[in-house]
Amino acid sequence: MLHHIFLPVFALLLLTACNGSDLEKLTETGKCMKCDLYGANLIGAELSGSNLRYANLQGSNLRYANLSDSNLLNADLTGADLRDANLRNANLYLSILVNADLADADLSLANMEKVNLDKASLVGADLTEIILRGALLSNADLTNADLTGAYLTGANLKDADLTAANLYLAVLTDADLSGVVGANLTGALNVPFEYLNE
């Protein structure tokens, strides 16, 4: 009996957290441009290859979700939970991920050019060969992150925590590394002159 009551209540809670018709559209078609999915519970959702351009995903729970090859251009993921999510080869150009939790997420080969990751957690994240050109990573926590071969040209890493992060072959041309904590720049490419002896 409780099982029959729980499911409708759960569905009602999910719909009150976001626009129900947008959530339905996403789950049925995999396409939901400009959708309002504020606070949506999408834990473990299979969204590979989905189109979520300009979507409002603020405060949404996307933990363990598969968003590989998805288009999240200009999406707002402020405060979203993306721990252990698969964002491999996703397009997040111009997206907002302020205070987002991306711990242990797979962001390898993703396009995160000009993304706002201010105060985001990327602890243990796989960022191999990611494009972070012109990205804002100030105060971000990149502890134990793998940035092998990452493109960080012109990125702002001011006051970011790079303790035990792997920066081998990461391109740091014109990157702002002022106030960075724990960075081992051995093997990184095009390190700005002023940080070479730090």
C-alpha cells in the first residue's frame, strides 16, 4: 500500500521542483532547449546526446547522470550536483556552473570554453584534454583533478586549489595563476613567465 502512495507523491515532488512538461519533453525526446528544469531530480538519468541548450538546471541533481556528447551550450547549472556524472565530450560553451559540484565527474574532451566555474568543486574530476579556454575557475577546488593535456589558454585560475592536480601537457598560455594553491607546473606547457619560479 505504501508503495502505491509513494510513487505519486514522488512524482508530485519532482514536478513541483521544475516545469513538469519540460521534464516530460526531455525524457521523451532527449531535446529540451530553453527548458526550465530548476531543481530537477535527474539522478542517474540517461541523457547521452541530449540537447539542453540554454536550459535552466540551477540546483538540479544530476549525480551519476550520463550527459556524454550532450549539448549544454549556455545552460545554467548554478549549484547543480554533478558528482560522478559523465560529461565526456559534452558541449558546455558559455555555461554557468558557479558553486556546482563536479567531484569525480568525467569531463574529458568536453568543450568548456568561457564557462563560469567560480567556486565550483572539481575534486578528483577527469579533465583530460578538456577545453577550458577563457574559463573562469577562480576559487575552484581542483584537488586531485586530472588536467592532462587540458587547454587552459587565457583561463582565470585565481585562488584555485590545484593540490595534487595533474597538469602534465596542460596548455597554460596567458592563464591567470595568481594566488593558486598547491600547483605543480612540472610538465605543463606555455606557463606564463611570472609563475615559472613559483
